[in-house]
Amino acid sequence: MQQRVIFSADDFGLTPSVNEAVEQAHRHGILDAASLMVAAPAAADAVQRARAMPGLRVGLHLVVIEGPAVSPMNDIPDLIGPDGQFPSNQLGLGIDYFFRPSVRRQLAREIRAQFAAFAATGLTLDHANAHKHMHLHPTVGRMMIEIGREFGLRSVRVPAEPPSVLAQCGTTVGLGDRALHGWTGLLRRQVQRAGMHAPDHCFGLAWSGHMTQDRVLHLLDALPDGTSEVYFHPGVEQDATLRRLMPDYEHGAELETLLDRNGRIRALLATRESRL
């Protein structure tokens, strides 16, 4: 089996810093794809940039936790607060999404609204995933797939990061990492039953916010066969929003990795060209 690598960026539209980083990394670096937060403060700027970069594959970064909703509060009163934001309580949301019928109806309404907002941009829907990987929740995953299909969705990220590869890269692998990898099988089965596609592997969970060039080079050396998505959180600077939401992330370092100014990643990929 051959290897394919997809380099992607999350949180497109969150801030101008992220949008500028995505543009630089695509125009001058190795970035293939980006996932758009359609209700985020800088979403309009992200869409404008994406329209000028037809080679950038853009998907929906579904937000159903710790972020802004598309729908007004009157439409989804059990999901968001007066500020229009989803809460950050992952456990509480997970319980509500599974057990409360009224919440599930509102959740479906909001997911549909986010897909519709993406369609309104005129961009081609390349893929979908969810902020904080909330589509690993069986209810969120099912709704994202079923509603997304109506909007032409064909590819979904399954955040399956093989523990064996992390171990080869020198990262300590715990029981939680193995349990999470096993849990992703449910989402993969949902994707397969819908006739959609997903990368075989996904990297960026264990090192989230710290995808430095050395780490990515080690990863590429240990890359398994199949299609691997390697995702990043780049930014040209850590602005106030990024400091508040992700204070320990190395947004600038991740941008430098994607720019690959010294060509080390491109050179490594070239030596493996027959397998890519």
C-alpha cells in the first residue's frame, strides 16, 4: 500500500492571525487544506482569502462546543448562552446531546445551519470535522454525516492517531491514548456506512499546538501505509483570542513547520516519492 499525506489547518476563520497563517502556509509552504469555522469572527476574511486560493481545499470545522453558533439563541436556547457561544463543558454537552430529545433537535438545527452557511460561501465542501473532535460523540457524528450528505459531504476526518506510531516517535503512550484510538472505530464505521471517505490515520492530537518541524520529520519517518492527515493550528502571532483560548499553543512554530523554509520536509517527502 502507498502513502499519502494531507497537511491541514484547523480554526480557519477564528482570527486574522490564523487566516494569514493559512494563506502563507498554502501559498509558500506545504498546506493542502483548511477547516472553516463559519460563525467565527474572522470567517468572512477567511472566505475571501479562500476564494483567491482555488488550490486550497476547504471544509467545515463544525462548532458545537466552546465557540460561536450560527443560529440565534431563540432557535437553540438549550445549546448556547446569551453571548451566542457554546459552553466548554464537554462532559455536560455530551450527556445532553445523547439523552435530551429537545437538545438533539436543536443540535440538528444548528448543524444544518452551519452546513448551509458554508454552502452560502460558494466554496466547494471538501471535508468536515468538528472543533475539539466533538464528532467522536455518536450523536454529533451521526448528525454531521447525515446532514452533511445533503450538502455534498464526501469526506470526514476520523481522528485515529495510532499509538504504535507515537511510540516510534518517542512519545509515551498511555491507556487513554489507546482507548481514544479504539473509540474512533465507531466514527469510522459511521463514515463507511454512509459511503463516505476518511483518512486512514490522523496526527496532531498528542502534539496539539506543538507540531514543530522536528516532530513532523520524526512522524514522516514513521508514517504508516495509507492516507494520513497531519493537522496544525498555525498563526502569524498569538493574538488576544489565541492567548485566551490556547495559551500554551505554539502557533508561530506550527506556521514555520508548514512553511518549511529550509526544505527539510519537502526533501524527506521527495525521498519517499514512490510511496506517496
